[in-house]
Amino acid sequence: MLVHGKTRRGNLYIHMSSGFHKIGDFREEYSVVPGDRLMSRLTKRIYTIVSVHLGEEAYADIDLEEVIRNS
């Protein structure tokens, strides 16, 4: 997934407009690192960030893994 954000002091900050928010964190902009859990606003599925690859400008590739929830 390609996400627009900002990097500051080694942290990646992404915007809620990317379609995801951190579990329990509804600020407009928030920092993320591998291991954080994000929820898709569209599907309500929960994902764990596996890795973050910073790109040019203010973009980053974020690899996500879906969290399987027990029924």
C-alpha cells in the first residue's frame, strides 16, 4: 500500500485520509511503526504493519498483514 505522510525524527506520520486509523487513535495525523495495528475505515478489518519502506517526497510503502479474528 502506498501512503502519503511525513517523516520526522525517524517516525512516519500518516493521515486518516489514507483510509486507515490506528486502533483507538482518531487524530488527523499519527505516527506508525512496524507492529502497530491499523483498522481500515472501509472494511473495518484490522491489520498489523509488517514493514515500512520510506520513498521519495513524503510517500512510504507500508506492508500490512491482516489480523485473523476468532469468531
